[in-house]
Amino acid sequence: MPHDRPTAEDIARFQQAGFVIVRNLLVPEEAELLGRIARADKRLAESAYGRQDSSGAVVTLAVRNELGDDLYSTIASSRRVVDAMSAFLDGEVYHYHHKLILKEPRFGGAWEWHQDYGYWYHNGCLLPDMGSCLIAIDRATRANGCLQVLRGSHAMGRIDHGRTGDQTGADLERVEAARQRYELVHVELEPGDAVLFHANLLHRSDQNHSDDPRWALICCYNTRRNDPYKAGRHPNYSPLAVRPDEDVLAVARRQWNDLQQQLAGATG
């Protein structure tokens, strides 16, 4: 792909596997600036909160329902991402929410096995015609708790979910049966790489026992035809103003310059 609309082969792979990996969805300068901005972003630090896994270790995240003029929103509304999600989900999509996952070295917690539709079903979404684009801010490896998926498991449909620590996890009996039938894939990514996946794909991640952080931006989408029948935690349909791909780098440079100026003013 990277900035081109998905091919028929890409779409077929998404339909069969439930996910597609895209290398260099963000070019190196975009990915580098995303990492710098996220780590210097005081608003992000203030809005982040933790979710405990089943062993009590904490994953930190920050969720945003609204789009603004910051880099995260620009990426979430960029043509390269929106066109891909629209092609994979076979219809117009809108921004459901975006979030940053901040898995810190040595103590970053796990995400338990789950489907995103296991949560979103309860928000009034009748169909699983939804998906996410996870973009690596840091290198994602087995050692630092990269995403794990069961290839093709989205075809199982929605699985019952319940509480696991502070998280909502899929029924473990059914997960264990799925693990016997579907290939486990560790989604290892370089900064700027992305994985786009279906809302019913079973996925998880391990705790981070390495010395390396694993931060990621996840942009989530619903289809217009799947507009929730009731108000939920995330927004109902509204048209998504798609931004040119060139805006990503332009906004990244501007926001990084603004943050540097703020830092210089605070220490000057």
C-alpha cells in the first residue's frame, strides 16, 4: 500500500485473516515526530489512566473521542488511513475514537484476550462492521509485549466477554478452543508500521519485561451503516473530514515546534 488505496489482494487478505500489516504507513520523519510529540505532550500525560491486567500489572492509555488539529487527529483522519479502513470494511467509515497505549519498560501490563466488538457491541453497534489501525510509535517486539492475534478468528463472530482485572476479556474456554484452530501471530512492527484489523479479531499482548517502551497510536472506526441505535461511550455517526496525507508531516512539524517553544518559555 502504503499511501495508495488497498488492492484487491489486500482486501482479500483482510477478509481472510482479519488483519493486514502495512510497513511504513508513516514515513520515518512522521514516525519520529509522533514519538517526540507524544512524550512531550503534557495534556496526554494528564489524561492517561491505567487498566490492570489479571495479575495486577497496569497498562496506561489515553482515549479521545473528538478530533482536533493535533497530530493524533490528523493521522486518524488522513486519507491513507481512512481510505484503507473504508476499503477493508466495504463502506464509508467515521472516527469512533483514537487512543494512545503507553506500555512502559519493565512494568507495562498485558492486554487480555479480547475482541474490540466485545466492548463496542454494548455501545449500541448492531454489526461488527468496525475496525482499528494500530500504528507503532516504538519498535514492537515479542520482548516488549507486541500485539498478538489469532489469524482468521474474526470469522467466529462475537464472543461473550467478562471482567478480567480492570479489563474486559473474552471467554477463556472459547479462547482456548480458538487457539487450537487458529494460527497465533506476533505482530512485530518498526516505528511507523501499522496493523489494520477487524473488530472481531481475537487479540492480546504480553506484559513488557524488557528495557524498551512500546507506545502505539490506535485509530478506531465504525461504518456509517452501523450507526449505533443508542448513545454510547463513543460517538454516533458524523461525516469524517478526510485530510490530505501531506497534512500529517506539516502538522507534526508545527506541533513539535510549538512544543519546543513552550518548553523554552517554561525554562527561560
